[in-house]
Amino acid sequence: MDGGPGTSFLANVSRRAAWLGLVFLVVYLAIIGGGWQGIYRAELRVASLVLSVVGLGSWIAVAVFVPAWRPGTVLWPAFVAALAVFGMSLAASHTPRLGADYLAYAILLTALYLLLQRFMAHHFFRVRLSAISIALLVFIASWYCLVVLQDWIRWWGLVGRFATPPLRPYFEGLTYGNPSAVMTMALLLLAPALAYLGFATRGRRAAAIVLMTLALAVTLLSGSRAGWLGLVLGLAITGLAWLALARNRRTLGGLLAGGRTRVGGAALLAMAGAAGIVFGPGILLRVGAGGEELRGTLYLAAIRMFQSSSLLGTGPGTWVPLRTSFTLPGEIDYYIPHAHSLYAQTLAEFGLLGVAAGLLVVGCLAWLIRGAITDPDPVRRRVGWAALFATTYFGAHQLLDFYPNMPATLFVFALPIAWLDATSRRPILVRGRNGLSAWSRRTRWLVYPVSGALLLASVAWLAISEASALRMSDGVALANRGEWAAALPAFAAAAAADPDLPPYQLALGIASANTGNLAAAAVAFQRSAGTDNLPAAWLDLAAVRAGLGDARGAREALSRSLVLGEQQASINLGAGVVFLGLGEKPEATAAFVRALRQAPSLAGDRWWQSTPDLAALWPGILDGAIREASPATGVDLALSAGDVGRARTIAASRTDPADAADRELTNLVIAAWDGDRAALDALYARAAARPLDTRTVTWCARLAARAGDSRRARAFRSWLDGFSPGAGTGGLEVRVTDAAPGYGVAGSSAMFYGHYSYRRPTPWDLLVPSLPHLVYQEGGS
């Protein structure tokens, strides 16, 4: 396959044309199609599907006539087992539609890996693919470092001085949507890059040091705690395996005896110490950022799913949409695209058979890597060590994270694996050549047609599925502008073509309610909520049923909406309105109290006086919210409601010496709220002295807006977002509006429900028009 002096001119031209096409596909996959936007935008998914079909179709056409290009892999038991479990789990799932796309994409990704493996079998492509890993690493790492520096300069400008900068400023994630994903890309690209370069010459050693420095810089700046853990475990496991070989221990002994090694070690320690001094506060902020309770809740939901279906799980792709159904009242209701653990999600979705398939995959990789690191070929040994580090790091990182949903990371992880797979001198399990067992060679007349049929069926299914997603995207764009009548046909078409996807039904229900068809809305909301228990869908159903005169059905839906919806201000406020309409004032008061505790600034809204019933309940609602709230929230409620004297009384009730610093902040806030300019200036100075103090900067944003200084208020909100993404909304006031809120919707944790759960967008506003809608706005406006 490698060609030689007699290679024809036409073959060389074809080979170089194939390389240009491959470069385009690799760059597209690694930077665009395989990242965040490529996953969650239907238009890019369709583009990726078209490019995949073109690439795979070209390969199949060549493979028909050139046997060397026909698929073959020593890892075939791993792929067969994984796809078989995928299929069985899908067939046993109670909600098979939720996992159908995932099986189709799994088949497509398997075919793309086999194509990559065939390219790696050709020396011309193998060397160049390794070189492109260097180019991608340099580009991604440099891009990230430059963007982070730019964000720091912006943040320092807001603070007004140089200060210890936050890690992962503004949650910078390039095209991958997450700083941790950028770190993953950098480290996984570093492995094949170092294997390709080696350390034989001074120039190669210098290049390797530059690449390692770039990757480590991204690792630090990403602030990824899961990534840091994965790196430590990956290095530890790889290091122990390396030391297990006697020749490596002798090599290490020789290096330690050299003076250059001691100098280099001292230099590394000095650099690490300097980085610790400069970035220490940012590192401590990340280490203490919390999230343990949230992750614990996500893992508990996964365990309950496993308990409900231990052998085959709940089905591929079901953890995210079904999480709410397995989250108990009082546990955190948080919308996220994965379980933050590959292993917990595998257990939930695929059960014990999924675990068995996973162990087989690990066993096959271990067999492949072990053969490489003991190979007499030094290049294969280097690639083997690179694959070992990539596998152990990637696996350890996913103890607390999840990346099988991101094709870009899967591609860079597969690079050293495909190299070893394509150049393996022996097959797994039985004898054969090029990874094809004797059994598979005898039956390939059946394997190839069946595999081709599966691939063709997967592509056809995805084309139909993504066509509905495109219709949904068109409708959402209209709905987010308040054009519900125009959006209704798009939602109706998507729901008719793919009726078992809840986001289509939810959007159809909201659009139907906005256009006055409450009966159709009720049917759509029932279909949506009955599948994934979204609190907003149950609340919408309650409101629609109340509008249709079905009081009993409304109460039932309200009960379902509040199981987890009690954690969201928008759900509580809406539930209070429906309860009030049903004449149940105690239940309405309790719901309004919860909403105020979750959004204290809402106490300043004139909406509470908008109807006689609300105005009569308001004093009791405010008293109940203050009584049940913490002192800090109680002060906020009293100030927002315009009762400065009550705020001072609440603040004075705190006598614990440990609260002295907090009492100082609270007293300054109350004085500034009451118009004391000196107190406001003192708060500004306190923020400048403590730029990472969220509470102080948040109050500065709100008080600046209250004082009419919108420019300064915006600066403080951007300052907050710099070290705690999304925190800037805390510097805004929550208010009720009748207008379509668009992206400014407040009081909801489910705005990305459709994206995260189904890769289908849903309108930002998930509530029907008869319910109150919460938005963020500046104080004083």
C-alpha cells in the first residue's frame, strides 16, 4: 500500500487529492462539526451528515476495487459487542425513540473510525495525520491562550487594576462550549504529537517541550477539576507501567544521574511555584467551587435508572431526558447534557451488559497497547505509550465528566489507537491478517452487505430525523421573536413527522396556547410531560386545563409540576397564579413565598398589586418569605419591597462574631440603598479590593443600576461573569412581564431543556400566555 519508485503519476495525484479532502474533513471535524455547535445546531449536524456520506461513499467505491482499502480492525470484538449492546438496549427500552438517533450515530461513527484506520494503514497518510495533530494542538492551544489573555485584559479593565485573574474566564470554551473540553482536546492531541516527534534530536526535544508547555498552559487555564484529576491519574498509571519495564528503569537511572536532569527538574519546580503564586487564588476558587451535591444527585438518578432495568438499562440516550423522573423531591433539579460520569451514565443506559461490553472494550485496548509498548519497533513503542496515556487520562477524566457525545474528542482520542490498530502485526483472538480473523474472512460475503445495509439504514434514519430538527429550528427562531402564529406550522410539521419527541410536543403546545387552541395545547402538553416530566410542561398543562374548566385535571398537573418545579421561581409563581384561579389561597400563598425566596428582587414588582386578590395576599406573602429566608435573603426581600427599616432590623438580629464581615457588607448595602453616597463608594472600593467576592460585586451591580449608573452596572455584571459565568444576572432585578421575554427569561433552570435533552432547541419562554413570565431587567427601570 505504501507505494514506491514505480508508483504511477495518476496514483500519486489521487493520493494527494485524497489527502487534501482528508485535511478538510479533519479540520472541519476537530474545529467545527465535532464541537458544541456541531452537536447542537441542526444545520451543522446535517452538514456533518452530508460530509460523512461523501467521505464514506468515496471510500466504499475505492474499497470495492482495491482490497487493501476494505475495512478491517483487530478491535472488531469491541465494536461488535458495543453495537450489539446498543441495539439490545434500544430494543428493550420503554422509550425507544429517545435512543434511535444514538444508535444510528454510533454506527456512523464506527464506520468513520474504520475509515480512519484504513488511512493509518498507509504510510503516506499515517505520517501526515500524525503531523496534523501537531498543527491542531498548536492552533487550538494558542487560540485558547490568546482568547483567555484577551478576556483577562477585559476583566482587569473592569476591575480597574491588575489582580489575580480567574481561571476559565467567561467560561471560555472556543467552539467546544466548555473549557474542560479544550483541555481534553489539547492533552489528547499532545499524545500522538509527541509520539510522532520523539526526542531523538535537540530540535525534536525543543519542539516537544513547546508542545507540552502549550498543553499544560491550557490545562491550567481551563480550570477543569475533572481534567486535573484525569491528568494526575493518567500520568501516574502511565508512569507506573513505564517503570514496570527493566530497560526503562535503567534509562531513568541514567537520566537522574545527569546534571541536566537536575537542572531541568529544578526549573520545572520553579515554574510550578511561580504559577502557584500567580494563579493560586484562581486555583483555590476552582477547587472550592462546590458541585459535589449536584454530582451526587446526578449519580443517584443514574443508579435508580440502573435499578429499574439492571440488565440492559433504560436505553441509549435516555439518561438526560429521564433524569427528572428519577430525581426525588428535594434533590437538585439541574438541566445538563450528561451525567458528569461516563461510568454512571453507562450503567444507567446500558445496565450490566453495557458494563460487560465496556470491560471487553478496555480489554481489547489493553491487548493492543501492551503489544505496542513491547514491540521492537521504536515508533510503535512511542505510539503505544501515547495511546496508554491517552486512554488512562481520558478514562480517568470521565470519572467526573462525559465526552462520548463530542465527536471532536473521540477523533483525537482515536488517532493513536487507529495507528496501532492499522499497523498491528497480529490479530486478536485468532490468527489472520490486517486485523481480519479467519472467521471474518470466511464470512465477509455476509458481513460486508449486512454492515453496508446497517450504515445505509442509519444514514437514512438520521436524514429523516434531522429534517424534523430543521423544521423545529425554524419554528423556534420565530417563537423567540414572539411570532407564535408563524411558528405553529413548523412545530406542527415536526410533531407530526416525529411525534414521540417531547420537545416537538412542548413547542406545539405553547404555540397552540398562544394562538388560542387550548384543547390542542392540552393534548400536546400531556404527551410531552408524560414522557420526561418537565415541570414547565406540567405547569402549562395545569394552566390550559384550568382555562378549559377542568379544575381536577389542573390540580393533578399542578401537583406533578411542583415535585421538582418547587426549585424554580417561574414554576412557583405560575403555580401560585393557577392555585389562586382555582380558589386555593393557602396553596397559592405557599407557592408565592417560595418564588420570592428564590428571586428576592421580585418583591419590588408592582405586579403584586395588579389584582385585588394578589394585593390582599401580599402582606402575608412577604412576611412568610422573610420568615423562611436566611438573614441575607431577608434583607434583600425587605429592601426590594421598599422597607429599609425592616432590613435594618433583620441585619441587627445577627450577633454571631463570625458574621462580622458579612454584617459590615450588609450595613453598607442598606445605607447605599437608602441613598448614602459614601456607603455606595465604600462598596465600590470593597469590590476593587476583593475582585473575586461575588456578593459584594453583585450588590455593586444592583446599587449602581438603582443609582442610575447603567454603564457601571453593566461593568459589574460583566465583572461577575468573568469569574462565575451567569453570575451577572444576579446584578439584575427579576420582574413580571406580559411580553415575550426571549433570552432574558428569569427564574427558570430549564431554558436549555431541548438542547441538552434532545439536541433540539425549544423556545426560551416555556410558559403559556396565561401564566406570569419572569425577566431580568436593571433596577430602577
